[in-house]
Amino acid sequence: MTTTCPDSNADYSGMDFSCETYVQRQIVYCHYPFWRVQDFTDQGVTAEQRDDLILRIEKRWEISDIPFKLPRLKNQNADQGGGGQPVTRPESK
């Protein structure tokens, strides 16, 4: 997570992702608003992959002990994901 582009292959262990999101929370916090709106298709990351990653980050952040919410850009609605497209959360099984 040392890059400003989300990894297109974020299918590694969920535990690794959870730990890295927490350990790298300053980087995640700083880049999160950018990741939500940036189009990474020219770097091999589809909008669907980006939105899935954003949802995973948000879910991990919600269950952490980090005492503040993820930042939003002024024009970002909490109900919308990257590119202004609505992001729906998958139902829990």
C-alpha cells in the first residue's frame, strides 16, 4: 500500500489485507479520498475492483479502534463510491 494506486490483485489473504490496512492507516487515510474518485483503468484496475477495494477498506476501518472516520472530499457523499457511482454493500451471509 505504498503506492497511490490500489492494487489490482488485492485477492491475497483477507487477514493480510486487514492487517496492512490497519498498520498502514496513515497512508490509507491520506489516499482514501483520491482512491474513491480516481479512474485506474489505464493501470489495470477496473472500476469494480476499485469499488470492491474501497468497500473492504471501509469495512476494516469500521471495526478498528481508530478513533476517527475516513476522510471525504468536499463533494463526496458517504453513499457513493469512486467516480460518483453508487456503491452497494453485499449482503452478509
